[in-house]
Amino acid sequence: MKKKIGIIDMGTNTFHLLIAQADARGYHINYRERLAAKIGKDGITKGLITEDGIHRALLAMQSFKNTMDQQGVQQVYAFGTSAFRNATNCIEVVRRIKAITGIDSNIISGDLEAEYIYMGVKAAMSIDEKSLIMDIGGGSVELIVGDNDKIYWKKSIEIGAQRLLEQYQKNDPISKEEILALDKYFEKTLLPLFEELQKYQPNILIGSSGTFDTLSDIFCHQHDIHKSPEEIETPLTLQGFYEIYEDLLRKNREQRLSIPGMIEMRVDMIVVACCLVRYILSKHSFSRIRVSTYALKEGVLATLINEVSKANSITV
């Protein structure tokens, strides 16, 4: 019988479900879904998941459970990230998810999250030269310097877009003073990154899912590029990023939402997220930018595939 597995990424802003089926050649993805659970909203800077956030998490997980039951999923891997890691009521939330859905949740470290993201990106594209991989979540940002062969450095920093939004952006459109305050904060918190960029000199910035997916969608609309939902690397240029960034700074929420390619689950956080990308680009010279649609959940899948391959080779 062909085994089906479900992988759930319980992110601070978005919950993702991936369903894959196993056969003799490994696992093959046959279903994807994402829901805006927003479990970090109004609690991320206080170190808790609010009752509203728990309610949204339970609804999302029950919806995923129904889908997995319909599709005959036999094994589920659920991973909680930054909002869970830092919540004082994390154990209670995990218990309530289990009570409602029967799903056990694993809360992973930022270090392991970064490793899974690297594995996901490597499954999507060839990383032929040293690159900085960047994944902007709602709670944390994962930064990895690596290539096809190995990770040279990795770090998870608690400066995700929901945190930045709640701490720094009170005006909409964002004010110049708020951008300056963000830059001052980045200067302090990203010091370890810039030391490693100086050391390893990565030439390419690879953005992983989330914010970068939306930036690529906007870029494709602007340039009449048609891409299919199955594509695992999508277009974006450095010039294209700067043009979108400058446009976003001038717009309020309603205006941003009307941008072709924008989606509601990204509209609030995309400005501060872009401020972070722009700051990193200003501090290190990259020749180009690439976008991987694969991230944590695909990295978990790639890790499982590797484990199956090793087990098969040992058996043989």
C-alpha cells in the first residue's frame, strides 16, 4: 500500500499543510493548502498566544485534519515555530490541539527550523554558489549561508514581521521615523549576520516562501510573466524588489491590497518585511535575488526522503 503522510508547518502567521505519497521512488507531493491562522497577532510581543489566536489555530488544524482524513493520510508531522517557542502557554495550546484533532505537535528550535528551510530550498533549486537563504516568518527570521554541499552558518533571530509590525509600525503608510527606528533596530540585531556575510561573501540572496512569494507574484503581474502554481523557483530581480518596495512605502492597507499579486494574509506585514530585506541589501552586495517556493515543510519532506533512502540502502 502506498503510504500517505501529512506535514503541517504551524507558523506564526500562516499554517501550511503538505500531503505527500510514498512509492518505490520516494515521496511525491500531491496536495498543498495554507490558512491564515495569525496565532502571533496581539500576543507575539508579550510571549503568549491569545485566546483568539488559539481559536484560529484550532480551526485551521481541524480543517487540515478533515482534509487528511478524506485523503487517507496515515502519518502526520506537525511543527510549531517561533510563536510556539516563545509562548508561555505553549504547552496548553499543544494540549488543546491534541484534544480537538488528535494531532501531536512538535515545537522545534530555531536552529532546526533553519536547517529544514535549507533542506527545502536545496530540494527546489541548485545552490551552485554560496548564497544567503532568508526566510521571513511572522515571529522569526531564519538566515542560512550555504551552497549545494553544506551549511556554513545558520541562525534564527526573533525579528519576524508580526513582531516588527506590532513594535514599530503605528502609521499606515509607514512613516520615515518608523523606517529609521527599524534600521536602528536591524543594525543592532543583525550584527552576527553581517560578520558572517563579510566572512563568507555570498553572492546571491535566496528568499524562501512567504514575503518573497508575494513579491514574486507582484513582479510577475507587473511584467506579464505567467507562472504555474507548481513552479518551485519563481522570478524576482533586485531592481524589481526596489521598485515594489518604494511603491509599498507610499500605500496604505487598502491601496496595498489592490496591488495585483498581493494577498490579504501578507498585506499587513509586507512593508516591515520589505524594510528588513532592503536593509540587508544595503549592507552587502548581492548580484541577484532568487525565490524558492519551498521552505520548512518541504525540508521536512526532504529529510524524511533521505532517511528512507538510507534505510533502503542499509536493507540492500
